[in-house]
Amino acid sequence: MSMVLIVFFVVYLGMMLGHLPWLKVDRASIALGGAIALLATAELTQSQALASIDFSTLGMLFGLMLISIQLELSGFYGSLSAAVTRIQASPPVLLASLTAVVGVMSAFLTNDVVAVAMTPVVLSISLQRRMNPVPFLLAIAFAANAGSVATLIGSPQNMLIGERLHLSFAGFMGYAAIPAVLSLVVVWLVLVVAYRGRWRLDRPDTAQRVDTAESTAETPRFDGWETLKGLLVLGFILYAFIFTDWNRGLVAASAGAFMLFNARFVSRTMLHRVDWDLLILFIGLFVVNGAIQDSGLPQQLVGDLKAAGFDLQHSGVLYALTAVLSDIVSNVPTVMLLLPYAGDPQAGPLIALASGLSSNLIIIGSLANIIVVDAANAKGFNISFWEFAKAGIPIALTTLLIAWVWVRYLMGMVTT
């Protein structure tokens, strides 16, 4: 048991730091190393390790990644973001359009992929139009996080929550869709206020940056047939999730595999773009968290905390703890750690909302944030920790409050 506790501590220390001291190792490798250490020291058998892995969640992740890759390679993301950014309207209207598009796309496709695909296009066109790109880039990050909470396929942790708690697709949206929409409104309002009067670029180095943006902005050429194929397959997945009881992991994995049989895109290219690190992270954390649960230590700790007046299974405590830990050890590890204590019907949606909306608090709250900030910094537009937090803190706190009030107090009034 002591070995299980040591491995668990080291793995979650790595989740918090993003690495281990003096070692060039990332979160995925840390989680995988922890799982292998438990097997090598005979703390787990191979059958126990396999039993702890949720293959349905992995299937959903893998399949939906391939659908997103299909749409990215077909030019769908780039063309859509370019069309939105080129709208001839005032900056606040343009910001509203971009926020809405990113939010909706992130609800049905992996939010990180949306950020990766749209960020360079929006940055390039903003500079070409002599607009300050920072509020538009921040809108991508904030809207991707906020929009992703609306459905069970908006983020990896939502997929995990849906599979582990056996939540229905439509039932989850009943809890999460309204907070997601209201959160997108909050994102727009905060950014409009924060960047009022700072929409244009009047600096002398703007022309040079525009030339650089024009030369480096490369997006895949739009292919109508490949885009249509990807959207039709996504529509089939949504139909299966909502109206059938088919295994969601198998449906998504089958749809993703279908995308590999392609006359235009080389399957190896598509597989290279799969986020294997995320899949490895899931596998490692499944094994490590399964081992700590089997040890009985968490159950003992929860009992001791409850006796001391801190009930981890209380929805309010679980909601607040998820929000805090998600910005410390990241979303997926937090959700895996706390899911066993989701005891009431509202717990699953609350964990999903807390883990997703709290991502807007600080830069390291989500990969989408890091993608956007790195892209801006590469062009000389430094989005510092405080620059991000000045908008992120009010957005995160306001939207977390909205989600809590909706789920705990207003949801019942609407459905009765």
C-alpha cells in the first residue's frame, strides 16, 4: 500500500507542476511511468490494470479526434475563422461573432483542436486589418473553454464524466447548455469592457507584423466534399448518442476509423496529428487512480473528513474543490480523482461545469489558453499572466456562479 501512495503522490505532483524536478518529462510520461511502476512492483496485476481502464472513454476521445482532424485538414476551421474575422462590422460585433462560433464548435468538437486551428487565422487577419489581436485571441481561449461545457463531447473530461456516470447526452445538455450560453455572453461583455478604446493598432511596427502574418499564415485549402463528409459523420455520432443506446465509445471509434479510409488525406498524416499524449495520460491516470481506490485509502480519508465536518460528497464542496484543483493539477487528473465521490444526479454536470469554466481563471487552466497565449507572444503581443487574469478572473468567477445557481436552484423550477 505504501508503494501505491508514493506513486500516487509523485504522479499528482507531476500533474501539478507539469513536470518533475530536474527531469524533462511531461504529464503523459509521468502518468504512464506511474502505471508501469505499479505493475513492475506487483502492486497491480495486469488484469487489474486493464479492468481500471475505461476503453469506452478512450474510444470516444480517439474517434472524435479523428473527426476534428478531418475537418481541420479539409480547411473547415480555417475557412470558417477567416470568414468570421473578415466580417465588415464594428469590433464588438466581430468579437461577438467569433465568440459564438468558437463556443458552438467547441461544444461538439474538442476545444483544444478548435483553438489550434482558429488561432493563427484570426491572428493573421486581425493584423492585416490593423486590429489589436489580443481581445480576439482571448475570445478564442475563453469561448473554447466556456462552450466546451455544453455537451458530453466538448472536452475530454466531459467524455469521462458521461461514461463513468452513464449520463444521457440530452440530459447533460439540460444542465449545461444554458450556463454555457450565458458564459459566452459573459466572455463577450468582459472583453468589450476590458478592451474598450483599444481595438486598433497604431504602433509603428504594425506594418512589419502584417507582412510577417501574411507570409506565415498557412491554412489548408477548403475542400467542400471532405468537409461535408466530416460534418455528416459528426451528425451521425450525435444522432447515435442522443437517440440510441449504442456504446458511445465504439460508435465514435468506428466513425473515426472510417475517416482514415480517405482518398485525399494520407492516413499516416491523420494518425500523426492525433493527440497521443492525451490518450497516454488517460491510460496512466486510469491505472494509478484505480490502484489508489482499490487500496481503500481515499474511502478512509473521505470518512475522516466527513466526521470533521468536510463532506466531500456534498455537491457544493465537490463543485468548489473541482474548480480549485482544476487550475492546480489540470482538468483531467482532477476529474478522475473526484469522480468516485459524485453521489447525486447533479454531481456529474457540476463537476463538468466546474472543471471547464474554471479553466478561464489563469493561463495554465487549459491547453487552449496556452495555445492562444503562445501564438500571440510569438508575434510580439505579450499576453502576460496578469493581462490574461484581468479578464479571466471575472469571467471564471461569474460563470461559475451562474452555473451553480442554474443547476442547484433554477433547473428544478424550469423542469417542474
